[in-house]
Amino acid sequence: MSSDEIFDGSPPEPPPLTFVERHGISPVLFVGITLVFLFFLYQGIPTVVALIVYGFNIGPETKLVTSENVDVWRAMTGLSQILLLLLPTLALARLVTFSRSSFFHLRLPRLRLFILPFVGILSLQQMLQIYLIVQDKIPLPDALEQFNNQLKAAYEEVARLLTSSGSVPELLWVILVIALIPAFAEEFLFRGLVQRSLEKGSTPWRAVIATGIIFGAYHVNPTSFVPLAVLGIYLGFLAMRADSLWVSVAAHFYNNAVACFAVFLHQDEDAILTGVPQKMDTTELLLSFWLFGVVFLIATYFFIHATKNPAPPGDRGMIAQDRA
């Protein structure tokens, strides 16, 4: 190419516009449409399959997941996460970016950025478990209390069946479908597509908090909304500070895998590292909450110092284009 062709005096061509940019779709609107579409896709298709398999006479006493068919449900859970969450998320990302690697921040960080979140997740789990014990002590109207107890029992029974394992091979299978696959699928959706899209129309911290709240609501479990939202905010913080989605994927995996290991070791489902909360008095619960809170803050402090300050959303886009 000659110098005349390079310096011909014409202005540089503007970068190509994505589908969302061409049609003037705001980040909030795009995220809203995406979440509604994926919710009906992820929840609707399995519901239709269940109705076809079990008939249309499913009532409140019907137990869809049993010890006899739990492996089928585990396989369906894993396939649903891949086919109805992960793959659609990757496809929808094409509407907002030409480089999914840059958009999702798939840069591999240093090893210690995978270690510190493990300490953070483990301590945060214990704090949230104590919170749930306190939440259960809040008096509710009788009708609402009965409904809440039934809903909680149903969720706990399904979770126990899906995470239970009686051998090491079964434990590895459970970890794959209950811990690893959801960590990938949900992080690419929430900390990837949703949070990264919201960053374009807001600040990184607002995107983190909004995505965490959406994450809590998306699980359709009212009794665990607050813990799930707090967990979602922490995962968003990790992805933002590390500038890498892999860190939140790893932390999400830790959170799920610890629960699988606890059930495998026949630990009480409500137990924390310092004991069973129901058998602890108020002082012991407060001391345990304080202890794990200190550990969590220390792990977070070192994580902050091990990461660089996140760039503003606009700068991130420029850096992504330069890398591409």
C-alpha cells in the first residue's frame, strides 16, 4: 500500500455499529428483553416437558424429583443450563459486540485472584446462613408463615435430592451438573451479558448492584432472595475488580461445590463451620457472624489490593477495540 493511499486526507471510517447501536436500543431495554426471553425459555420449556411426562394433573403434593428419577433431573438441569441459558447468552451477545472475548472479559488473571475469592465465598456463605436463621425468626401472619414453610421445605427437598451423592463418582457427576455447568451458564449471563450491558448506560458499581438484585430475583426463591442478591453483588464485584469473568465463574463454582461436598459428608444442611445455628444462642450467632465477617473483609481487602482499579465503561470499550 502506498503512502498516498494511507494519507489521502479522507477521514477515517467510523467503527461498525452493533445491532443494538444501529437500532438505538438502550442497555436497560436490551437487558430487560433478554431476561424476559431467557426466563420463559429456561423455565418454560422444562415446564412443558414436565407436563408432557407427568401429565396435567400436577398438584401441590406432586413430587417431581424423587430418588428414583434424580439422575434424569440432574441431566435435564445440566442440559437446560447449556442449551437454554449459556448458548442463547452467547448468541445474544452478538447483538451488542463484535468480539465476545473482549465483551465478556475472558482475560485469564493471576492465580492468587482465584484463591482469595474462595476464602471470601466460604466466609460469606457462613454469614448468609446465619442471616437465614435470623430471617426465619421474624414473625409472619399465620397464612404467610405456612406458605413460606411449605415453599422452603419444597426447595430444600429438591436441593437435597439433586446434591446428594453416595460415592465419589456420583459426587463428581453432581459437581459437574450442579456446580460447574451453572457457574459457567449463569456467570456468562449475569456477570457477562447483563452486567457488561448495564455498564454501558451506567457506572460499574450500579451495574454490579442491579445485576446482583436481578440475580436474586431470577432464581424465583423468595425465602433466599436476600442471600442470593448479596452473593450476586459479590460475584459482580469480583468480575469488575479482576476485569475477568473467569474469577466470578470460579467463585460461583466454589459456592456450589462447597454445598455438594457438605451434603456428601453428611453435614447438617443448616450447619456452619462453628456449629449448627439452631443449637447456638444469640451470642454465639453474633460472634460467629462477626468472625466470618472479619475473614470476609480481610479476603476482600487483599483482593482489592491484588487487582487494579476498573476502568470506566467507555475506556473499557476503547481498550477492547484496541485489543481486537
